[in-house]
Amino acid sequence: MSSAANNAPVQLYTCTGGANQQWKPVHGTLVSPVSRKCLDDPRFSTANGTQLIIYTCNGGRNQQGKLP
């Protein structure tokens, strides 16, 4: 994650342990402690390859998920 702005794309990247790669589960969402924003699916899609973004947490279904 190189930006904390709404709509910034989330990228898969080799784990380095950096703070920008940390996510915390909060009430069914994943929140970045750096940006304090949620992992968000802007198109409500469940298809493989969907581009996820970070966005202000709003409790929407597109920010909810089940963790293993």
C-alpha cells in the first residue's frame, strides 16, 4: 500500500513485515492500522482477479468478509 487515499489499489507483494502490510480484523472487516481504512471491493464482485482498494470504513457489505 503506497497511498492512504480512498480508492488506492491494494497490491499483492512479497511479505516484508512492514507496517504497510499489516491488517487487523475488526468486526468482520480488515483494517489497515497505517491508513485506518478498510479493505474494500468497490464493485461488490466475488470474481477471481477483482481489484480491491482501501476506503473509509463504512460498514458496507463490500467491506465484510470471513477470515479462515
